Amino acid sequence: MKVAFGRFTFDSATRELLDGEARAHLSPKAFDLLRLLLERRPAVVTKREIQEHLWPDTFVSEANLSVVVAEVRQVIGDDSRQASFIRTVHRVGYAFSGPAQDLAKRQPGRAAEPLCWLVRDDRPFPLADGTYVIGRDPRSDVWVDASGVSRRHARLLVRDGEATVEDLDSSNGTFVRGERVTQPRVLQDGDLIELGAASITYRAWADATAARTERVRREP
């Protein structure tokens, strides 16, 4: 399971919680609790279920659970009084209630109209609907091995043919048409995305805006 929420990315396969491009430390119990809440979101997970999941065949007091919940909240910067992600359901349990996006690996392929893609060094990267992490890490969905590019530099969300880019707290920032991206930005056909020393062009196709084919006159 790989889920993005806020500035964090949770990866159960690598047992990592990434804060931007840096690893955030969680104890094994706290990591397993966060995984359980993410898997069951937005449903409420009862205290009994959580205790059985974290401490199987072992009796622990409710205070132990409170300590683990507090650890998760501290790491992700969540306030129990005004929770953005971990909601307390008094006398029942807890729920992950904040916005989250499943990051499913997608193979490059044709997307529903309008078709969109990235171009770098004259090489196209077709985009289907989904989420793509752009970075210097070879495991990234869009691998950009260039100077100044962070391991996890930016995230691209494609939905119904519209693409939005956001910076993942990269060291050198993400720029679109020369302007620094400080919040998710919708891309337009021809937008130049700059990441460190690398640049990528976003292209989009729509039948409604496509130019007519010009007629070519041939000499008799």
C-alpha cells in the first residue's frame, strides 16, 4: 500500500513514511497503527481491534494505545484538538479522516481524451489517469537523473485528462513557466516544468482545440 496525505507518503512495502523526501521516524507499533488506519479509512477502528492488531494475545492497558496514537500525531504534526488526519471517536476508537490519495503504479499507456504526456529530451512519457512521483530516485514513476533534482522532487496528478503538479519540499523547488510552485498548479499544454537543472514539457491534446491539418499543394 502506498498512500499520499498532506506532505507525507506512506509506503507499506518499504516500511517508510516520507516527509517530502526525508524519512520520518515511527516506531514499529506506530507504523502499524498508521497502516491500519489508512487501510480502513474513513471507517472507525475500535480500540479493541487496534489492541488486537498491535498486541495480539497480549493484554495491555488503554494507556499504551494512547501513547502510540500520540506518537503518530506528533510525527505527522496532527493536533488532537483540531485533528486534520487522526480523528478520535470518544469511547470507541480512531479513524483516519484527512484527504489521502492512493498511489498506484501505472504503466505508461494511452489515456482517455484529452491525451496528455511529458516530453524530455524529445522522449514522450504518456500519462494515464493516476498519480506520478517525479524524482531522481530510480523507483520514481518519472525518473529524472539530473543535477539539482531531489530524490522525490514533485508529484503529478492526472485526472480526466487534466494534470496538476505540486512540489514535494524539494531542495531546489519546482517551477512552471518560470514561476515557483508553492501550491498545486493546473498545467496547460506547452507548460515548461523546471526541476533543478532538468526541464520537462507538458503536452495535452483535445480534439476541440486541435489545429486543422493544413493542405499541402504539390507542383504538377
